[in-house]
Amino acid sequence: MSPIKKKPVAQVAMAEKAVALAAANQVRLISKPEVLDRVGVTYPTIWAWMREGRFPRSRELGGKAAWIESEINEWIANRPVRRLKGDAAQAVA
């Protein structure tokens, strides 16, 4: 029989603290599949963007990556609006 691996007490405590903080502030955490679905790029792209500071950093929750929903929503809202054919060129101030 192989020994059962237990998570370090500090790691469990941090995860429990994150869950308690999220519940107290009504912060919703979203999973990696949901982030990938919303953003429409691959995880390696998100990973690179996080390392470059261009995308919100994930939180570790129970050994898995999770993001704060409001940070992802804000990131999406701050994406530039795509120009369409026929749009007037914007003057540079």
C-alpha cells in the first residue's frame, strides 16, 4: 500500500482562509475551464499573459487555479473595441 499524501497544514489553512474571505465578501471564484471559455484563448496564452502582467493572476484554491470573477470581467471590459471597415480614422491628439 502506498502512503496517503497529506497536504501541509499551512496550505490547507490558506485555502480555507481564501474560501472564508470569498464568502464574506461575496467574491465569486471561477475555474480555469470557465476562464478559457470566456476569454477564448488557450491556457498557455493566459499563462504567458499572467507572467507579462497583461492578465489577472490566478489564485491557488485547493491545489487548483481559480480567478476572481470581477477581475476577469474588468479585464474583458477593458479590451479595445475592434474597428470596423469604414470607421473614420481617429485623430491622434
